[in-house]
Amino acid sequence: MTRRITIRRPDDWHLHVRDGAMLAAVLPCTARHFARAIIMPNLVPPVVTAADAIAYRARILASLPKGVAFTPLMTCYLTDTTDPDDLERGFRGGVFAAAKLYPAHATTNSASGVTDIAKAYPVFARMEKNDMPLLMHGEDTGHGVDVFDRERVFIDRTLLPLLKAFPGLRMVLEHLSTKEAVEIVRSAAPQLAGTITPHHLTETRTDMLGAGLRPDLYCMPVIKTAADRTALRQAATSGEACFFLGTDSAPHQVARKYAPVCSAGVFNAPVALAVYAQVFEEENALGRIEAFASLNGPKHYRLAPNEGTITLERSPWTVPDHVGVAGIEERVTVYHGGETLPWRVVEE
């Protein structure tokens, strides 16, 4: 049995770190293990201009622990009125790494998202011209669409037409949750790639709902069936370049996470690599975890892999149940908090 594995330092291609006191509390959990991360722009107010992104990046860098090397890769929150010129200047100037499509009201802080995909087509054309990646929260929130069908409907109504209309536009369908999403990514690669979270690899909707509601597992897109989970595990561990790591780690204060109407998001940054390692071991694919975690993402983003390394060890540890937020009497619940996991990151 493998006890240790050393891989190139990984990146997180889908991350929420919020702002203010929450940013300072959760950012070290990611920066400790990942060299770079695609930072989600759904703040209040959202990051909609290059100037917004420059200011947010500065706040992130100021929140890093001393001596920690970490690069935030900023994204633009697309709206019905996004300025293509500002977006292009931001990308060409190295401010934006990508732009993010949130269908309006699809998830946390997405009320300002795109209400009609046709309104964003001029922006997509400009992005295609500049080889700027489009990141998608792939859910259709139209009236009457069942919450468990939102990803499938988005693929049919939005993604397939986008692929046809913009064949040169690099895209990422984020946080895949269905076997249909796996299939469309595989069929449209290399133009289209997909990120996969730790919780979608390990949980099912029965885990979330079957023995009483577990708000800690509530996220968007919601966790699906065992068959969907199997397809995701096969994709992640396949070594195929179109699938790569994106935690979608999304912290919320306990008061919001366990409210009568709870916030969507799983805070998994402290345990993400340990959970991925456990999945890859269970699938007899530890030899392919470096491709998923450290190589496939940079390839899609036209970036070089990281030079440093990180070591994972099969050594049981107990996950802390929360991360405190300084300055307020609050905390953030950690995925698998209080449980024992078989793999850990060796802290150098």
C-alpha cells in the first residue's frame, strides 16, 4: 500500500474566499496547499470591472500569511451590461484570467448575473477573439426547471448553442455534478473542460437528505445520484486532460449555513487534497492524481505547471470542526469536521 506520494504543487481552479474578516480566516487554508487559485467574483457588490479586480486582488494579497507564496487569478463577473472594452483591457493587461458566467439567481450572490444569454453574445465574441476563457456555473434557473435537472437543462439550452456559436472560445463547465456533464465535456474537449469538487466525488443526494437534512452538504449545483457520482469519479481519475481540480470551496458563517433558508456552499479548503487522495486511492488511480491536481488545469489555461512540490501521506488525522473568524463571534464549519480522514498533506 502506498504511504506517500509527492506531486507538483497543485492549483485550485474554482475558489471562493469572500472578503474582509472571512477572507483573512479562510485564505490560509488554500494558500498552505495550492500555488494558484481562480478566485470567484461573486462578492457584494460583485467584481464587474478591471478596477474592481485590481482592488480585490490587493486585499487578497494583503491577507496572505507572511512568507506564503500564492497567486490569486482574478475573474470578471459577467452581467447584462458588461463592457467588452474593459474586459479586453483587463485580460490583455494581466488583471483578468477569465470571465465568469452566473445565470441570474443560480447560486450565492448571483442576482446580478446574466438574465438572457443572448445579451452576453457580444462579450463572448470579444473573449473568443482574445482567447479569454469563459467559466460557467452550468445551471438553468428558468421557471419550472427542477433543481436536480438544472445542469442538464443548461447543457441543452445554453452550452450546446454556445459551443456551436463560438467554436474558438475556451470554456470551463465548473463543478460538474451529473454524468451528462461528464459526457459533454469529454465530447467537446479540448475546447471545453470541467472542474470537479471533492464533495461531488464523495457524496450523493441521499447523504444530504436521506437521514435528515444536512445543510453542510447543501451546494449549487446540488449533489446528485450514486450513478452521477460514479461517472464523476471515473472522469476525475481517468487522467484525461479535460478534467481537473476545482474545489468550489465556499465558506459561510454558521448562522447563515444553518439558517431556515440556508446558504449554498461547502467549505472544503482545509481537507480538499486529503479527500481527493482518498478518492484516487479507492479508484486505484493514485498515479494519476498529479495530472488532475497539477497538470491538466494549467494546460487548459495556457500556463506552466508549478515548479514546487507537495507531499501527501497516508496517515490518519482528525479534521477540526470549524475555522474561527477574527473580530466577530462566528465560525465556519469545515467539510468532514470532527471526522478522521486517512490521507493528509505533509506540512513542510
